[in-house]
Amino acid sequence: VVCEESDEVLAAGEDGVPLLTVSSRGRGKVLYSALPPFGAGGAGPFTYLLSKLKDHGLVAPACRSKALEVYFDYGERQNQISKEELVELWSNHGVRVIHAAAWHDYSNWTYEYDELLELAHQNSMLVYAWLSLPGVSEKLWEAHPEWREKNPLGGEVKGRRKAVSLVDPACREAVKKWIADLLGRYPFDGVNLAGLSFSGETLEKPETLAPFSEPARHEFHERHGFDPRELFSEESPRFWKRSQQDLQTFLAWRKHWTTSLHAELLEYLSKLPGAEQRALVVSVLDAAANPAAADLAGVDQQAVLALQKTFPFQVQIMDAGNARPWGAGRLQGVLQDYSGLVDPADLAFQIDITQAVGPGNRALTGIPLYLLLEGAGGRPLAIYSEESIVDADWPFLAPSLAGATATPTGSGELSITSRSGVRFPLASDRRLVRIGGKLWPAVGSGEVLVPPGEQRLEMTGQAEDGARILDASCPILEAEVVSRGIRFAYQSRDQAWVLLSREAVEVEIDGRAAARTLPRAEGRHGWPLRCPPGRHDVVAITESLPQFAVRVGGLALSGGIVVFSGAALGVIALLFLWARRSHRRGPARPALMPERRA
Amino acid sequence: MITAGVAIQIAFLAAVILIWLMIAYQVVMTAGGFLHRLRSARLTADLLRVGGTLPSVSILIPARNEELVIRETLRAVCSLSYPQSLEIIVIDDGSTDRTAELVEEVATSDRRVRLLRLPLAEQGRGKSHALNHARRHATHDLLAVYDADNRPQPESLEILVRRLLIDGRLAAVLGKFRTLNHSRNLLTAFINLETLAFQWIVQAGRCALFGVGTLPGTNFVIRRQVLEECDGWDERAVTEDTELSVRIYQRGWRIDFAPEAVSWEEEPETFGVWLRQRTRWVTGNFYVMRKFLFTSWRFPNKFLALQILSLSILYYLFLLAVLVSHGVFLACVTGWLRVDIPGPYTLVWAGAFLLFVAELFLVTAYEGEHRLRQIGLAALMYLSYCQAWLLVVFRALWNEYFGKKGSQWDKTIRFPSAPSIQRRRAASRGGMRGGCG
């Protein structure tokens, strides 16, 4: 291989031999690769190949999804940037749902959830309150030391979460009230009951095990006739290594409690004001891949999932790390494992990229990550956590999740097929979009919101300055411009946010009057409209009758004036020519004066 | 529901409609003025060709401290080529300068000139009072009025009188006045354009289309009989000429405009003097409006009634429209406001501007003064002089509601001009040769 000085070496072997290079050749570029699958050099494929190709403008426009969900923990973020920048980053890269850590409530300060929510809604994104029970806010935890979770050694359970004893009825009520306050104060779009379980790394580490608070031990004693602490007392005949039966009793009791807590909290959440507008998500351990972990956490997954029949929540299967085989089929494996327990329509995936637990125990990034996302097949997928996503990966997440194909047709159209609807970039000079031959007003900043199914897309000249759908948190099934506004149909499991290019003065959902758009935030382009879950038909009147009259009247008036001006200028020009001609001949009066006098 | 944004849009459109109604009216008047110019020139030429006996005329020149201009005025008046006898009465309203002395000096060499001093008790009561006093001392049935700074062209009086005599229902005929000092500075150049536009568009247009003319205060001939019927000039009116015009029409008489009868006059050369003079005119028009507004519906000439109403439109609604338009424009430019009304509004503005310039250029063509410079002047005038009228109207409104009222001499300050320059100008137009005194 002969490299020129101007060539960019993207990867080189230990001996310095270039393995991947990009060089300019005339108006084009040449990519040379000796890495797998093109060659035998190096240890494996170049992870950031796509990113490098994109840097060199070698990646064609692709369909993007708005399906990504990310976990956001303000307290864990190392790089503290403003909410505005964060939301913009997420919005630009197809994030639909933000699972925001909801426990940042301190004695003297609370995280500005209202600002985060407003910014997210202005970008057609949803924010779920991520509850990591039995972990609670520091404010609650500090105020009630008596409720703190205990281990069998009598000490507080050490861990990342500020855990309290939910087995304690008083504590449980206080936690429910805390949740109610939180949801009452901030208009969260959903609640994620994430990993509700009891802590425990292994039975060998009793200091990590729960629940051993006084009320928990008392409750267990009442049911089973002994103090569970005895299981971890080597002197006791019930020591777990000696008495498997007592241990199983204890583990079953824990599972009973996690199921019971799930049921109680789900019921409580479903009865809170505004519950019908809030999505419910239950994130559970991937017990199918790692049953031991589920046992240790005290989770009876089947029993928890069975609650779905009573409380229709979405099930998010937490990442099982190395317990589940890596590769493109990993998520399909999850789907297969849970197909008998959960309706596939209610299943969502979670990928944990915070630890080096990817293929080959390397961080999950680059092409392996994109392939994994593609395996979701357009189903909801959450990444834990947003801060761990490297800059080079962000642009490829939404295209990877799109699960769409875009094929040019012979007639200048584009055939796009997708399961859940996608976005397709607009050509810079073509903003007038037709789908299936009809004008399509769902055109945001630089992209078309393409409905699900097979669609034929045509992009032509400049769009009219009418009402448009700029963005939406859900697929737009139909859209058309109507007199003084826009009509559209959508389908959403959750409450949806649709961003309109104009303020709606009147909104009808399925023929009934509904709340109007929210005010437009500073610097934003659109007005957010809150839409209820389900499939609905919306008519948003963006122009009141006076506005309509002003627009039509203004147009007619200005047009008429311009025509009149042109005609009047023409007449004046004729008069001028006439006057000049007669003046050349000489005015009638002065010419006659001397004659008469003579 | 009408939101604040829509209300602003409606106000903006209302302003555009109002402004463009005035512009459209102006365009129609321009066409009418053109017709009048053709008809009037032909009529005057015919009358002069036919000739005929003319009656004697009394010329009234009210004066108060006019030493800078009175000699030149008398020189021009004495040079009028009127074939019958003239009585030239200069009414001295208590001048404290050499006005009376200069008039007497001229009177010694031209016996037609007479100085009439107002009694001490009657001095300083305004131009109307001076004219009413003089008409009682005038001996002829036709009265001509000239301001003390006027330089009528020799044939102008004859034209006015011949035009008056052709119709027994004509009460008065007014001529055209031109700006003597139009090349003195930018202001006088603007005033020159303004006076041309007023006479060739408004006066001539009204005459042609509606048969209505209004006396300008100078360079006109009126029948004594009409003045007596009307009980002379209204001494409370500041714009006594306009006020008298309305009463003339009320009594069924008419006024004609003969633009071929030209008189030259001095115009303000400084902004302060201009502002005071124009404020006085607008204040005077408010008086006329107040006096006739509620009886105008009974006028035989309905167009005159409309003119009275238009005074209020011009000064109140039009001012409001211009202010709204300017306010919205400035607010949009500074980013305080965004008025999203679709339509070619830049062309609308351009249309108003171009029509203004074109109309002014057309009237300069009537005078054979259509130089490219006039286009630049007209463009500059749109952006400066016309805007200064807003200040005039504000001042007049202030005076109307908060200022002192009543008629008094609020004389326009005269500026010394080199007679040689005046003569050269006049000579170039074939006027003001010879003279008296």
C-alpha cells in the first residue's frame, strides 16, 4: 500500500502499517481497509468506521427513528451541561423518552424538573419519572433515619440507592406520598418503576442484603416464626448454609414482598390524579437470562409480569450483561424468551453501556452497538445512560433503530418502508413534500415525518407557509392542511406531544374540543400540543376567523394596491409625456399674449 | 377572539387602507388637475384673444411691517398690464417699520397707489380685519387681493378678471402662486414642490372634478357684492380665505381657478418660520372644521361638505394612520414586533413612494421645470419634509386643545432678498418689468 502525505490514516497496526486510510482522488474519495471483514489485519473491525465515513461525507442520507429512550441521572452526570444543551442533543438524535432520575430532592434544593419537562415537550419528547425504589430522595431519607433499610448485621444497607424499608407500612405510606407529591408538582409523562427489588450482591455478603429493618423482621417472624437475622448467624441452627429450607422460605418471602409492592404501587399510581395521561413502565431484571440474579434480588418475575393483566404497563427488560449472548440476535433472544409472558407490543429493551460488558468485555460502542440497536426491530429501546453515549455514536443511534428501507423509484420518488414511522432528511431546496401523491404537511426542520408502512415520498419546491407538524413523539398516520389549520391522525401508546408550526386557537380531538397548544418557548420554532394516548384524529385550527380575515384581506389589499400603483404610475407617465410634449410646443397663453398686444 | 397580535394587524391594515384611500384620491385629483390645466389654458387663451371691455379694479394689499418687500410688491402691482383703471390700496395695520413711508414714497409717483392706515383702535386685529376695513374704502366693484410679498405677473390680473366675467355665478377667480425664493435652500425647494402639487393636484383637480376651489389668501379677484352678501371676511378665522370660500359656496356662488394668472411670493426660508406658518394654517383649518362640520350636510355643494369632513380625516385619522404605520414599521425594524401579514407590502410602500415622486415630477413638467434634480428632491421630501408635517399637526392639535385661541396677526417673517436676483428670475419668466416708484 502506498500512502500519500495527504491521506488520513484512521487505523494502523503496531508496526505502524496503515490498516485503514481515506484519500482524496479527484472529486471522490477512496477508503482503503485491511481490517476485517475486508482484510486480515488488526484485531477486528474498526469500531468507528461509520463515524469516520460520515466525517468524510461518505454516508448517504438515511431514515431516522424517534424511538430512542435514554436514562438521565443528573447526580451521576460527570459533565454538567445546561438542560437546554442536553435537550437539544437528545432531540437532534432521535430521543423520544427521557427516563429522568426522580430522586433529586434535597432539603435545600430540588432539581428543576419543570424546566426539563418544558424543554422536552417543546421538542416533542416525553419525560418519565424514573423511580429506583426502594431508593428515595435524600430529603426523605435524611428526614427519617428510622425507615432506612437494614442488613442482617443491624447496619444500614450500603449502596448507590438511599434505600428505605418498604415493608414498613408507615414508610410505605410516606414513600407513596412522596411519589404523589412529585407527580402532582411536575407534569411527568410517565413513571418508570425501575428494578423494584431488595438489594443483595451475594449471600456471602450479608452487609449488602435486605430487608432486615425491625418491621420487616417482625413481619417475617409473624409469618414464619423466626427472626430472619438467624439465617446469617453462623451460630444459629437456621444459618443459611445449614438450613436450605429456611433460606428458601426467606427468599420466597422476599419475592412475595416485591410482587406485593409492585402491585400496591401500581395500583396507587393508577389511581393518582392524571394517571390516565401517564405511561407506566416496569423495568425488570432479565430473569430469563440470569435467574440467579433475580432470585438474589427477590424478584418473582412471572408474578410481577402477571400484574400486567391488571395494570397495563410496558415491560422493560433490563440488560443482562454477559449473562445473555452478545451479537445481532441478542434482543431477538429477549423477545423470544418473554414472548409467552408479555405481549410483544408491550415489551421494551434496555441496553446498559455504562460498564465494559460488551462483546469481548469491551465497552459497547461503534458498529457493535449499532448492530445491537438494529436488532430491536423498531421496538422501544432504552440506553442506560445517556451520558455514556460517546459523541461518535450519537448520529448513528436513530438510523440504527429506524428499521426502515428507503429505495429510490424510477419516477423521482422514494419508497420508504418502516414499522413505526421514520424521519427522512429533506433536500435543502425541496420542502414541498407529497406522500402518496398528496401534500404532506408533517415536515419538520430538515426532515419529513414519514408514516409507518410503505410510503412513496416525493420532494419538490418550496412549501407554502401554512400550518405544519414540525415534530411528534409518535408516528403521524395521516396529515393534511385544512381551511385555517391542519388535521392529522396519530397512534401513540403514551400521551403524545406534537409540535405545530403555528399556535392552535382551537383544537378538536375525535370531534370534541380539547386543550389548545402550550405557549412557545423562547427560541423554539413550534407550539407543543398535548395529545392523549391511543389512536386519535386531531383538527388544530391555527387561524382564528379574525386572523383569517386579516390574512386574506391583507393579501387582497396589498395585491390590489400594487396593481393600482402600477396602473396609476402608468397613467402619470402618460400624462407626463403629454405635458412635456405640449410644453415643447409652448404653452398656449404666453404665445398669444404678444400677438394680442401687437 | 381578537388577540393583541391580531389587533395590531387590523390597526396596521386600517392604516394602510386609510393612507391608500388618500393616495388614490390624490391620483384621481392628479388626473383631474391635468384636465383642468388643458381646459383652463384653452379658455384663458380664447378670452385673451377675444378681448373686450374690462371693469376697474381695486387692489387690496394688507401690510404690517413689510418694509423688506413692499416696494418690490408695489413695483410688480403697478406693472400689471391691466387695460382699465386700478386703485391700489395698501392697508397699513400699525406698522412700526418703514412700510408706510415706502408706500407713500411710491404713491407720490403713482397716483393709483393709496396708503390706508388703520385707526389706532383697530390695529393688530388680523388680516381679515384689515381687508374688511379696506373693502369699505375701495371704490370699484371688483376687488383683487395680494399679500404684501407678492409679485404678480403683468397679465395675471387681466386673466383673473376675464375669467370672472364669463359666468355671473362666479364669485371669485383665483390664480396660481409660485415660490419666488425656491432656489434659496432645500426648504424653499420643498415648498416650491409642495405649492405646485397643491395647486396642480388639489386645486385644479377639485375644480375639474367637483367644481370647487378655495381661495388661497392672495392673487384672486372677488366681487364686492359677494363680500357684502357674506358680510366680509370672518375676523376670528386664521385661514380667512378658506373660511370665506365655504361661505361663498354656501350661498350658491362658485370659485374658479385660473392657473395662468401667476403671482410670485416669498416662502419661509427657515424651519422655525415654516413651522409657525404651517401650524397657523392647520389651526385655522380646525376653526373652519369646527364652524361648518355640523352644518355641512346642508351645503348645496355636497363635495364641499365632503371637503369639510376631509379636514377632520386629514388631520386626525390620516395622522393616526401615519403614526400607526410608522410605529409598526419602527417596531418591526427594531424587533419589538412582528406583523405577519402575507402580501407584497414592500411593493405597497414602494408604490406610495413612487406615486408621490411621480406626481411631483409631473407637476414640475407643467411648469417646464422637470429636471432629474426634482426627482431627487421629491424623494428626499417624502422622507423629510412630509414627515415634518406630523410635527405641524401635533403642534396645531396642541394649540387647538391647550393653546391660546383668537385671531391676531401672526405674520410670516420676511427675508431680505437681493432685488437683482428677483428681477432676474422674474425677467426670465417675462414678468415684473418696468415698475413704479
